[in-house]
Amino acid sequence: MATHANIELIPGTEIMNADGRADKALIPRPSSDTRDPLNWSKPWKLTVVVSQSLFTWISVTGALSIAPMFPLLGKEFHLNNNQLAMLTGITVITLGFANFFIVPLSNIFGRRAISLVFSVLIMLSCVWQALATSHRSLLAARAINGLVCATSETIPVQMIADVFFLHERGLWTGVYFTSYFMGAFLGPIMAGSIAAHHGWKSFFWLETALSGVSIILVAVAFPETKYHRSHSSTSSSQSSLQGKSVASDTPPDTQLEKQQTRTELNALETTAHPTGRPSRSQFSPFQAPDPRWKAFILRDTLTPLKCFFNPIILWAGLMVAGPADLLLFFNLTESPVLAAPPYLFRPDQVGYTNFAFAVGALFGLATAGPFSDWVAARATRKNGGVREAEMRLPVLIPYMIITMLSAILGGLAYQKQWAWGHIIVWGYGLAGLSVTTVPTIAIAYAIDCYKPISGEIMVVATVCKNFIGFSYSYWVFDIAHTSKDGWLTPAMIIFACVIGPAVLAIPLYFGLGKKLRMWTRHSDVHRMEELI
């Protein structure tokens, strides 16, 4: 292994061991308290992950699954395609912007209290949707459902930051993405089948029952994970180390001290077997409000806004938005296209086409992680054991090609009325593969660069994705019906939205990314972990 004496340890740059593993300290540094979520035993950590994953899956199935029911809803309420699309669009936009108040609320009152309150509100919004007797009533219910289901886009990410160390969060963020997208993919299958045989109201009654299950899950298996450690976080020492060269201009005693500290922490990491568990008080429905609530309101409101002006984070948000909104395009249009001639699909048959999204997504989840690790490890070996965050970016190439093929072939299949198998395989299947690979790689890159604000990065990505997606309900159908190229025109607009940010990955990889990390290495975002 080459010498690392003059390597500049800025955020996103890591020194790797001979076996390919990073020299990781325990960040944030756990306390000695067994109630500290970082000290919980593995079974308890898995318990909270499973409960939040199921909570996320249930929330998303109700919020983003009504597309196969569009023909039934259109017939009952006399709606056109734009009005039907708005039933999804209004949920998408409220899902995105609700995070701006859910994040500070969960930091002030705790994850458990907000999850309990909002899970009850989710159930009530499902009852409202089932009882709606007019378009306005259903639209209002869908808006409220989006507001309260937004907990599925923030609380799980916060929980992961509470319970796991920085170097563990990538894996569990992937688990979260899986539960989220499986809800988006399998929910329409449930909705189409139930609506075709029992009516559209029955689906919302099923969601009411599932929401009741999620309330029980949160009450029984989701103790409070927010925990304030009184001592200084290890992230402080890391942030002071980052941005400085491990070079000869550092006094030898200081270098030795840093090496000893790092060695001790690495030893702690490899030998520690946490056996802690949540206390009875952490299962209390409500906790006393955090006395630092003013700081949380200021921090949680301003930090996401600040992150929007960070080029790497904004780029990652747009990379999430492209594939996710391509999938939304197919979700909005599946019923108008497949229920019309020459296909004449029933609602349940439209729902079954979503299996293609799920199959593509599972293939993407199975390949993206190992492929990304292999590419990054290979580049690290060539770089003398020094890993740069940008080393994972080349993995985007095959998946971006797949994304482009999905937009082009899906649009052509719609317009040329190819056999339905082509729509499902080339449009839906490839879009499902894209949405679980490109966003995951882009978000992982942004988190590598700015680890302490992983939650805020997700807020930026969610707002980008949902704001752009909301606009689709206004123009997709109008452009498709007025353009001489029909469905190909909105497909190519979406293609441009996808490929534009992807092209920027080239300068990021060839030096701009590291320059941006160097320019922001002293930013206070690297110390955000300490406040929580």
C-alpha cells in the first residue's frame, strides 16, 4: 500500500485498509448508556427497522397506488385525464413539502410521538377517501393523505441516523428505499385487483385496516430513537481532522495523538458487541418537548434551503427526480393508455402490469450495490488505497443507458401502439430498474460527501422529485393530445429532464466534484450531527 502521508482528508476522501475496508471510527461516538440507540442490541435495531419499513410500505401503498382505478373514478365523478392525474399529483406535492415541518416536529417531540400521531391521521385520511362522494372531497382527502404520509419519507431516514453509525447507514438506507418503492410498485397491483372485483372504495377500506396495523406496529415495536448525548460527538474530531493534510507540517506529537485515537476507536468498533435495549420511558407515547426547540426550528428549516444551493446535493436531488418522475409518468398514463383501444385492459389487468416495475426494481437492487462496490474498490486499488467519493459515479453509465432506453422505447411503444408486452418490458420494467439504481448511487455519493446531513439530503431529493412530478399532472396529457408526435413528445421532455443532470456527472468525476468538496470542507453542515 502506498504511503498516505500527504493525502488531504477532506470529506468524501477515505483511506482504505489492505483488505479494502475503510478506516472507520464510531461516528457518532456512542455514550455508555444502554438506552442509547447506538448501543442497542442487533435484534432491537432490526425490530425498529422492520417496523419502520412496514410503516413506510403501508403508507406508500395508499398514497401512490390509485392509477389503475382511474377508469372507475373517472366514470363515477365524470373526470377527464388531467383531473384524474391531479388525484395523484396533489398527493405527490404535499408529500414533498410536508417534510419541512415534519422534520422539526420529530426533532422537538420525538420520532415515536410524531409517528403515532401521523399514523392515526393516515388511517383517518383513508376513511375520508373511502367515504368521499364528490371529486372535491376526494381531492381534499388525497391532499391530506399526502401531508400525513410524508412521515414515510423522513422518519425512517432519521431513525437510521439515530440507530446506526455513519458507515452502516448506506445499507439501511437501501433497505428503506426497497420498502418505499415496493409500496409504490405492489400497491397498484392491489388497487387494480380489489377495485375491479369489489369497487374502488374497497381499496381505501383495506388501506384503513392496514393503517390500523401500522399504528400497532409503531406502538409496540418503535421505541423513541432520538437520543441526546452530552459528550462531544466524534464527528467533531473528525470534522477537525477533515480538510487538513496528514502531512509533515503537522507536529509529530499531534499526528501520533490522532493515530492513537483512531486506533483505539477502530479497536472499539471491531470488539464491541452492544447489548443495550430501549427503556420503558422510550416506549412512552409522548416525550417532553426538547428545550432546544427554537434551534431545531431554525436548523431544520434553513438547512434544507441551504442545501439547495450546494451543487452536489442539488445534483443528487435532480438525479433522484429524473428516474422517479419517469416512473411517475408511466404510473399516471398506464390506465389511459392500456384501458383504451387497442388494449382494453380491465383495472385489475392494468394493476398487474406493475409487476414489471417490481421485477425491474428487484433486479436493480440486486446488482447496483455489488457493482458499485466492485467499481469503487477497483478504482481505490489503482489510486493506492485512497478512495474518493467520485469513484462510484462511473457505475451510473449502464443504468443511465437503461433509463434512456425506458423513456425512448416506452414513448415509442405508447405512440406506435406496439404490443402491450413491449410497453411493459421496455417501458415499465426498465423504469423500475432505473428508479432503484440511479437515485441510490446519486444519494450515496451526496451522503459520502456530506454524511452528517443525510436527512436533509433526502428532503432536498424529495422536494425536487415531488415538485417536478406534480407538474406532470398539468401538462403530460395536454401535450400528448395536442402534439403531432403524440406520446413521444412528453416522453422526450422527460428524457431531457433525465439526461440533463446525468451529463453533469462527467465534470463531477473529472475533478469538479473534489473541488466542490474542498470548497465546502469547513461548512457547518459537517457538524450538524452534534446538535441532535
